[in-house]
Amino acid sequence: MTNIPCAAMTAKPSWPASIAAFAIAACGMPAAMAQTSWGLGTGVIVYDKAYRDIDREVIGLPLVSYENKWISVSVPTLDLKLFTEDAISARLRVRYAGDGYEAKDSPFLAGMERRNGSAWIGGAILWNTGIANLTAEVLGDAMGNSKGARAKLQVDRRFAFGSSGVTPRLAAEWVDKKFVNYYYGVRTSEVRAGRGYYEGDSTVNMEAGVRLDHTFAFRHSLFLDLRATRLGGAIKDSPLVDRSSQTAISLGYLYRF
């Protein structure tokens, strides 16, 4: 069966109505579970975004997961299971992503209009090939902030070592021109000395990560998740960005009921 990562989200203090754009893999749960399973926990994330002169974030967060035959909730993702058989599951997916910023997040962003996070909706397919887990999704901006689209393909596999596990993963995410221009573009009204007008194109971001998990007592587990994202050329070329990649390190605890 396909392993579905538990996930987490947190509100960024400087974004009153936004949620930080990351999902933390805390545990694995089968895709076609007939009985209900849920978990609660807590964690911390250290996040380096690629925007110029933006500070590193260290944020505490809650972990919540819920799974039954029909739905899967791993905040900030909600899946409605449309079809599940053997190793394949097709789903309607809704996910919130806190992409974006406020002008006060960085001195370099002064004079920029706020870019809001959005709820994204679309379809996803999960497939356990027997060798690795494949996840594919295509999502559109349901809130109309960027009016953009994104698509992601991920492969991962968990290797068990007694009560511990290691899950490496690789992913590629395509984002369209509207997404790039909304979150990384510079409008005519936002041009300043040292910050020229910028209009990008669609691009592909590449992600590599690894999750380490350990069950130290019945129902109790710890995890460490490391992630690095290499940004596509249209994002790296933006004057708002001063690095080619961004990283996240997450540590957490989960109790599974």
C-alpha cells in the first residue's frame, strides 16, 4: 500500500492570514485503510526562504492527521478518496500553501504589494509500485490570488531498521507563468532603485529530502525531516531572490491513537 505522510502547518507571525508553505512528513499511513486512525503531536521547523534579505524562521507548530476509508487529512492537505483499489488511490485534493510575503518581511521588499497564500484544489494519484511510492498531483489556485497552476511528481520509499525508518524522496514541481509572476514578479508600480521590473515564465523546482523516524514506545514516535529545493530558472532570475535554493529542517513528536 502507498504510504501517505502525515503533515503539518503553522501560521507565520508576520502573516496574519497565511500559513507557512511547507508540509512536514511525520509518519506513514496506508492509502486504503478501512478503519479510522488519527494522531496529534507537536514540532518545530527551521526554514530558509529564497527571498532577498529575509530572516531565517524558527517556528513551533501542531501536527494533526486523520485517516479513514473515505478521507485523509494531514494538515494542510485534505483528500477525498474517489477510488482506491490495491496499490492505487485517486483523490480530490485541497491544500493550503502559504507562498508569498509581506513588504515588512524584508527591507528589500519595501514597496512591494503583499502576496497572499492560497488554497489549491485538483486531483492526485498515489501508486505503490512495489519498489517505491509515486505521487502525482495537478492543482489550481482556488482563491484566485495568483490564478496559477502547479503540478508535482514525487517518488519516495521507506527503509525500515527495527523500530526506526529512513525515507528518502525526490520530487519535481512545475509552476506556471501566473504563479511565478505573482510570487516572484515585480510590477511597474513596484520598481525601485536596484529592483527592476520582472516578468518570468513557467519553471520547474527540484526537491530532495529525507525523513528519519523512530518509534520509542507504543504509539509514540519522533521524526526528523530535511528538505532542500532547487529553484527553477524563472524564479532564480527574479530580483526578489538572492539564492538558488531554499531549505527546511523539521523535528517533531507524534502520538497515534
